[in-house]
Amino acid sequence: MLIRNIALIGFLSAVFLGVNAHAQGQGDSVITVPGVPVGATVSLGGTVVPIKDVTFSAQIPGRIKSIAGEEGDFFEEGAELIAINDDDLLAKRRAAWANLANSEAALRNAGVQYSREWISPYGGEQNDAMGGLGSMMKSFTNPMQGMVGSGSSPGYDRYAQRYQYGTQLEQARSQLAAARASIEEIDTKIRDAKSVAPFKGVITKKLVEVGDPVQPGQPLLKFADMSQLQIKVEVPARLMPGVKKGMVFPARLDVGDIDIQARVVQIFPIADPDRHTVTVKLELPPGVPGGAGMYAEVMITDVNAKVRDLPVVPKSALVWRGSLPGIYVMNEQNKRELRLVRTGDEVGVDGIAILSGLRVGERVFVKGVESRGSDSGNSWN
């Protein structure tokens, strides 16, 4: 790119200033064709893509309940785009809340039983009124309780009762936690039944309609941010030494054959192992006509190719015969002869490179503004 910029300066001084008189309407002129060192470029086809896009997929089974709009409709961030019928989930949620209420009641009951065992293990108020008679009566009704060799004692029975009620209390707590987790799981599925816009954008494609049955993983809707467009192109690995982030390359859109300058904004870190290419994204200038999905061409400089001198002439030197470009060249007899040429890329403000049909150093005829209108009557010789 540096070589091309230096060459452009020489071209502007040698050609554009030399033909400035005829550009101002002061008649025809003859110029000597300069050469501009130009490296080989490779034209790569790419696709115009939005800066951000997302495809929504079904997370739960069901039927499509609603779709917010059609292709091209704009939505703000957080707007609901598509929803799946969630009546069965709402029913399960009500059942889960009932189960939660039962778990809370079981926890309260287990807590009361456990507290009573600590405060009054043998009958509570009745034991206090009998002044210890309850303990004697319990020993009387269970004769084995007082036997030393039986492996049982009043203290051991109290411990066993406390442990049992403590276990029931822990089980009630676990059941309550499970009931709450079940509600959270159902609430998550209810949220998954609706897809909201993660950013400002438009619907680019609907893949289902209202009433369609869907299964988890099935694509539903495509949504994209079209405020900024990019060109996505697959660059061969051998050309990557000449591609750096921030560099600007000439590009051409498939809309009115528009030439633009695109800046490299992203280079993927890994090459495709099958095609041996690297994905590169280039940012398009604001206000460029067209949209996502269009075809585009990017001219990438091949740093491995030798630099060659290409003849460059003003665009006003071209003479068109239908779709064929030609240039009037001054021969050895100092007479004009029309020669067909093959044009290349634009150079500078008003120059164009000639790929074939013209050599550096030859003299070409450039018509002035006043005499351009009579060119239609010129012949081929």
C-alpha cells in the first residue's frame, strides 16, 4: 500500500497537472503515459453480513402462540419476538406451589414434634402434674426398660425419640427445598417459552408460523442488527501476510457496481482446515446502499507477487465504442490511431490502470471538454 501511495503522488504530478489545461476547456492535449508500480491483487468474493445476528431456537416442546411481526420489522432491545404456548407449564407451576404448601406444613409439624420431645418427652403437662409419676408408670408398662442387661434404658429411649424427630425435621426441610427448586425449574421453562430481542434490530427470517408444533432445538426466527454492515470473506492463507486489522482494501458491491473502501475489523484466529482459508470481516462505510446477503468483491494485495509497472491514463482518455474501451494513441507518424485496451482498477481521483493494449512511455490523445461532444463521429482508424 505504501508503494501505491508513493506512485499516486508521481502520477498526479505527471498526468493530472499535465492535463489540467484541457480539463478546464482549453482544448485537446497529448500526454506521455506514466507507469505506476502496482502489486498483484486478488479479487475475492464475499457476502455482506450484519454486524450482529442471532437465530432463536425452541427450548421447550409446544405450539407457537405468537410472533411479534414480519420480516423487516424493527424492534427495540427486550421486545418479545416469539412465544410458545405454556398452559401446561402454568398448570405444573400451580401443582408445584401446592406441593410447596404441603412441604411447609410438614416442616412446621416436624418442628413442633421435635421441640416437644426436648421439652416434655413423657407427656408434657401431664408429666408435670404427676410429679414424676409418669416416668414411673412408663417404667411399669415397659418392664424391660429398667433391666440393665436388656440394652435399653430411659435415657436411650429419649435419645432415640429425639433422633427420630430430628430426622423427620431434616426430611421436611429437604422436601421444602425440593419443592422450591421444582418451582424455579418450571419458572425457567416458562421464561424459555418466550424469546426477546437481545439488541436493537429487525426480523430477517421467520422459520415457523403461529400454531406450528415445535420441538426443542428447532430454529424459530432469525434476528439481526442492520445498523452496521460488514463484508465476510474467506481469504486464502497465503494472502494473510498482507492482511492486518485496520487496513483498508477496495471493494465492490453488487448494487450498481459501486466501488467503496472497506476496513478490516476482525480476523478469525484459526484457519479452516479443509479449505485453508481465514475468515476476515471488513466494515462498510455508513450509508452504503444494499443489505445483508448481497454479493461483494474485495481486492486483496498479494504480497508474494512481484510488483510491476502498469500504464495509467486519465479516465477522459478513454473512448467507448459500445461496451469496449479504447484509447487514441499517437503513432510514429504523429497521427492518432484507436487501440482497444483492457482496463483495471481506478488509481487516484481520475486515473485508471490499463492492463493490456498500452505500454508505459507511449503518447495518448486526451480530448478537451469543448471537443468531447464531437467524438461520436470518429472512426476506428
